[in-house]
Amino acid sequence: MSLILFNKPYHVMCQFSPHPTRETLADYLSIPDVYPAGRLDADSEGLLLLTDDGKLQHHISHPEHKQFKTYIAQIEGTPDSSAIRRLQGALDLGDFVTQPCKAVQIQQPEWLWQRNPPIRERTNKPTSWLAITLSEGKNRQVRRMTAAVGLPTLRLVRIAIGPFSLETHPLWPGEWQEVSAETVK
């Protein structure tokens, strides 16, 4: 049984099949029969787990198993205490209401790599960073949450899934590492 930690670069598709205009996981990983346990949008970056074990894939990605996922988001604007409280609570996004989560303002981590291409800089619009830890992970959830409180996400990086973190397993974008699957169980 394989468990692979992969730092997905910006604009890479979370699929092995060819894409007409973008790189895919196949451009970085040539390990047979592994599949992502969860996904990241093309415009999100960071930690992705892949495995060749269907039960483990389900255990990692299904919300009932509560594998917490931590994201850092560079946002446009500066959050006030009201915005942070709204992010932490049940937030109605129209088609679903989020589960309560952990959300805090942070400084940009020193270990974080530069994105290629870089985020556009606007001299009249400050940016800030948030760390958000979820027990769920619906499509574009963090981006939708920050937008709902008036703080659009400019850059989104998943830094942790369950016991695995890019802080404790440092990988540059496009790098991968095999780890023990027993850690997840």
C-alpha cells in the first residue's frame, strides 16, 4: 500500500488523464495505480495525498472520518474580528452552510515558496493571510467563505491534511515523498 505526499503546483490539474492546456499529475508522478484522495482546484496549490488503496483513499477524503485540512489564504483586505467570527461559525454560502471551523489571521509563513506566476500587487489594496482549518472540503469552499465575508482569496495553499503537513514534510512545488500509510489509520 502506497501513500504519497505531493505538493501540487499552481495551475496543475488533479488528474492523470491528459488536459488540453494544462499540466496534470502525470507530468510529476510516474507511480502506477495511485489516485488522489481528494482534490485541489487548478488555481489552488499545496498538499495532496495519493494512494493505491481504495479504502485508504475513502478514509482520507470522506468527511465522516474528520481528516482536518488546513489552508493558508492570502486575501485582499484586512480581516476584522467580525469577519473572523463569521468565518469560524456556520456560514451560509447559498447551496450549503459550512461547519464551524478554525480561522485565524497569520503572518505569511517564512517557508512558503513564491508562486509562479506571482500574485498581482495593488498598491492601494493591502493583503493579509488567514489560516483556516476545516473538517469538510466542499468545492471552492475556502474561496467562497472568504468572499462571503468581503475578503476575496488571491492565493490558496493547502498546508496540512490530517497528520501530514508541509511544515513537517517540506516539499517544493512538484516534489513528492512516500510515507507510511499507518499514520492515517
